[in-house]
Amino acid sequence: MGTRKPKAGVSIDEKIGANIKRARLLAGVSQTQLGDALSISFQQIQKYERGGNRTPVARLFPIAAALNVSIEDLLAGTPGFEDDADGRIHASKEQLSAISFDRRTVRWLKIFERLPDQRTQMQLLHLAEMIADLAQGNDTLPRSFGPSKANAKRQDNLGSTTGIK
């Protein structure tokens, strides 16, 4: 008998499972609710999401319908579904596990998706990064966020006339 080779990288089952989990969390659906909708246990949903059990192709259709996503969303990152025309990036299992998919994260993602265009999305990302830097002790703001020279001069004039600094 031959020996089995160790798996290299993330399996297709793990990628599909991560996609199911992401779609479920974005839909605000618990594992129990999804399991009930599919007439299976929440433990089976857990196994699908971990990639521990292979998700049957016939099961992908009701999962997609229950989560209001496309089959392509559930297959993203698998062979034949690697590239998205809309610029989505597919994360590895390690990258996904590093993200805390709690309610706050899902709320941020939903807000981000509601923004009208990519420019606004980038502005929010830039602002969030600056706030995170400030929270970590990097207290230097870019010039565009500091007081303008005109506002600083008005404040100086206001302070000299009112005694307030």
C-alpha cells in the first residue's frame, strides 16, 4: 500500500467552507438557522464550514438560496473561480481565520458595501487606518487633517481678543 501525501495548501472543501461561513455571517444567519433551513444539524454546517466534510454539489444550491448568494460566491477561490471581474480578493484559510467574524466585523462589511463608489470606500479605509494608527500611539496626522493656516490664524486672533487659548 502506498502512503498518502500530505495536503499542500488549502483544500477546495476548506475554501468552499470558508465561503459558506462568510456568506452566512454576512447574511446574519446562525449555523442553527441555516441547518434548520436545510433540514440538517448545525454540527453538519460546522463540518462544511471547516472543510471537514465535503459539501455535496446538490447541497450548494439550497445553501446559496438560503443565504441569498450565488453558487459562484460559494465556489470563489476554487479552480475555475479564482478571478473575479469586480476586483474581489480571495483570502486563504489562514487569512480568514485571522479575521474575527463577529457582529461588529459583519456590520463594518455591510456598511462598507453600502458606500456608493470606490472613492468613498477608499476614503473610509484611509480614515479607519489613521484612527487605528492613532489608537496604537502613532499620533501624527497627515497635513490634510490638521488645522489649516487660516483656521489656526483665526483661532489665534480669537484667543487674543477673548483671552481664550
